Amino acid sequence: MIDLRSDTVTRPGEAMKAAMITAETGDDVYGEDPSVNRLEAMAAEVTGKEAGLLVSSGTQGNLLGLLTHCQRGDEYIAGQEAHTYRFEAGGGAVLGGIQPQPLAFNARGELDLEQLRRVIKPDDFHFAISRLVCLEDTQGGKPLALSYLDDYVALTREFGLSRHLDGARLFNAAVAQQIAASEICKRFDSVSFCLSKGLGCPIGSMLVGTSEFIARARRWRKMLGGGMRQAGMFAAAGIYALQHNVARLAEDHANAARLGAGLADMGIALAEPVQTNMVMLDPRASDVRALRDFLATRNIIISGPRLVTHLDVAAADIDVVLSACADYGAAR
Ligand SMILES: *Cc1c(COP(=O)(O)O)cnc(C)c1O
């Protein structure tokens, strides 16, 4: 089976499982799990932040980011299609009383800075208090240019706003641009990134920021039921992933590029160029449901126009997918 639905479907490999089984553990709510402490220090180090926090999911990391930056009656600005706004069950509004101000992403996955400037609220008691601007990197498989981030930093500074990055695929962005993750992260006050996607862990995300910020986030995590005990078994997977599964994301990107080019060659149009591990088919140009149903008969799973490469898709699998797509084209 070749599963291209998402990079969340990766399963822990033998070496990662061995690291988990032999992990040193302790009670993390007491701060005594050496593996968790080590992973949190490594996450801080690789992102250039003071401190890190192991959280259960990217959703929890982003929610802690919102709750820690914002008070009740504050507002955060995020993309209309941003995970934080659209796919996290409205947690900031439900649990934090934080009003979202969504804005469309442009074709590069950015919030247009002129539009952003227009939605930032002046200090007037009619309005919620604009507090935070969230970005996503990669956004729909697109890495954000550092020059754009610099302009975003300048604008948020002008208005005294905080900056949070939903970096679920932070390392895809860094590897694709051949820069250190810290180059991206230094432009944000806080960053969440997923261990459970391209990095291949069974569970977990990290939130990083200043020590003071992470101390406050840790209280929110406890309140949300996220204080875990011998979490070192999961942290060990994260440590393994940061050591072994970051640089290899380049293979996923090369596989996605080859898949995208091969599909385009056979007339299955892409909606946009492949930049990292996602191939976006143009749903107006091809019948994606028919393709999905055909591929399912070959044990290849896609769920829609987005095909995602990851740790459990080998270069040889790309050949299998391309030849199945060629058969699909010939049969029509
Ligand atoms: C997957 C993802 C998250 C977090 O998802 P969880 O399933 O909660 O770990 C956050 N943001 C983006 C952009 C994502 O793709």
C-alpha cells in the first residue's frame, strides 16, 4: 500500500521504536523525565529559542500559543484557511475568549501585508484588541520567503503585535530553502512544530519561545489536561526524529517534485508548482475522484487533490504511482 493522503500516516520504524522502548523516563509533571527534558532542550536549541514544551499535538501547541499570547477580548489574525483558524475546532474562541480575524492567504501562502494593516484595530473600546498575528510555514506546501517574513516582522513591530508561527512543517520549509530552522524561528515570538508528520513520530508536537512564555504555556497545558507523566517514551521518538529525520526531508521533496513533473507530463495538471512534499492537482483540470477510485484498485491511497510524500513513501513507490497514473490515462 502507498498512502499519499498525508505525512501524518507515517509509522514509527524499528530504530525509533527501539529508542522509545529503551528511553529513560521519570514523572514529567514533576519535571523529572530526563528524555522529555532533553527533547525540550533540543527543540529550543534547533529553533534558537530559550525553552521548549512537549505537547500532545499541533492543535494543542497552537492553542497554548493563542492562550499564552492573548487575553479574553483580544484578537488574533490568521489565514482564512489557516489550521489555527479553520481546523482546530475554534479552540482560541471557545477556551480563551479570543476573537479570530481571518484574512485570505495569497497564492504564496502569505497574509497580504496591506490587508493585514487594514484589519489591525485601532485602540478604541468598540474593538477587540489586536494582539497576535499567526502565520503558517509551510502553508499548503509552500515555504514563506525570509524577505516576506522580514516585512511581516516590521509591520507587527510597528503595531506592537506578537508573532506566532504554526510551523507544523517548519523543517520542510527550512530544508527546502536550505536554511537553519532558527533563521525562520527568530522572526517569531513563539513557534509550534509537529513531530508526528514528516518527522515520523507516533505522537507529539513542540512549542518553543522564551522561558517566561513557556512557563506560562506549561500552566495552560496542565489546565487542558496535557500534563503527561512518563512521556519520555514519546520524547525519545522526538529525539530520534530530530537526529535522523530532518535532513532526509529533502528526499520527500525530491519524490514530490518527480511525482509532480511526471503527472504534468502525462497531462494531469498541477494547481501550482511543487515546492516541498505536496503535489497539488488542479481539480478543475482532472477528475480527481475518478483518479482516486482507480488508484485505490492499485492499493494507492489519495484522498483529494493533495498528494503528500513522506518517510514511508520510497523513491521506487513514485515509479509505481506514476505507472498506475499512466494506466489510468490510457484507460480513459
Ligand atoms: C497538522 C497540522 C497542525 C497540527 O495538527 P495536529 O493533528 O493537531 O497535530 C497544525 N497546523 C498545520 C498547518 C497542520 O498541517
